[in-house]
Amino acid sequence: MKIHASAEDYLETILILTHRNGMVRSIDIANELSYSKPSVSIAMKNLRENGYITVDANGYIFLEPPGLEIAEKIYERHTLFSTWLANLGVDPQIAQEDACRIEHVISEQSFAALKRHVTENNEI
């Protein structure tokens, strides 16, 4: 199922915050992304209803297998692109911003080819 870039960003952020903090609540996501709490609440409701996350009685958010799969895919893309661009001499902040855009639109085939090229040539 194809989901919007914004949903992918939320899932990626949940993954990152889980690794960083162990537990994630909506307020953590709002603070990390500089979004309003109501916007994050609506997004979490949509992600929950589509089976990407669960929220426990204490408000902690957990990635379900479909959400985890998407989050890991987006995070891998983001990491590869931001690192690669920075290594090419792109300002790190611009590399991060560009990686955020590229990670959502590149095809699986193109990403696999670029990843293979970058890895085989020790470019990251």
C-alpha cells in the first residue's frame, strides 16, 4: 500500500525516537518535528487506524510490522542519501534536507542501484 510522504516521515520519526529514547509519545513527535500537538494527534489516529502503529493506555506509540517496515526503509534511504551527499561536499544541513525529499520519491530499483554503487565504491 502506498502512503504519503508525511506518514512516512512520522513513521521514520517514531523509529528514530524509539532508538533514542526507548519510548515515544505524541508530544515527543511534535517536539522533534516542530509540529502542533493536534496535527500529530490526527496523524497518529490515521496511522493507528491503518495498522501502522499501536498506542497503549499510557499513550506510548509502537510501530506495528507494516509501520516498522516503512520506517526502516525510509530511514535507510535518508541515512544513505544524507551521508553520501555530505561526503560529496554538500553542506550537511542541505544534505539532510535534500535526503528528506529524495527518500520519498526514488523508486526501489533506482535506490537499490545507487546503494549498490555507493557501497561497492566505498563512497560512504
